[in-house]
Amino acid sequence: AAAASSSHGGGASTRAAVCALSQTQLLRLFGVNFIPFIGFGVVDNVIMLTCGDLIDHTLGVTFGISTLAAAGLGNIVSNSMGFLTTDLVQGVASRMGLPQPELD
């Protein structure tokens, strides 16, 4: 284990041991972070494509905006919904029962 030092205000220095993670810890850490990213990606893209298409066929036709502008507006809606669905996706991922990496 290597030692790292850092100073925290007033010139006081502390030393903390830094231990390498085992292969099992790395895999578990990867798993518990990977699954929510997949969930967010699916939700984000479904909303973006659906809203972009809807905007293109309604506002695009009515106001003559380009398909690219409709896609940009769909992306704005998707990003907003991403903030609202964060807890839902995290909750589903946590209920999957993936083993925690135990990084103590």
C-alpha cells in the first residue's frame, strides 16, 4: 500500500494509506455503475427520439422548423426528463440486487 499526503488548511498534514482494489471489487464497482448508465441511456434516447419526431411532425410542419431544430428541441425535453427520472432508474438498478463493491 502506498501512502499519500495532503494538507488541509493551516499547513496541517495527514497521511492516509491507499490500497489497491481487488479484481472482485473492481468488477462489482463496474457493475453497480454500469447498469444505471445503460438505463439512463435507454430512457434518454427513447424520449429524445419520440419527442424529436413528434416535434418535427407538429411544430416543424406548423412553423417550418428544420428536422435538426426539432431534434435539438427533443434533446432539451429528453435532458429535462432525465433529471426527473434519475430516482426511478437508480431505484430499479438498486433493486436488481447487484453485489456492492465494499470499498472500506
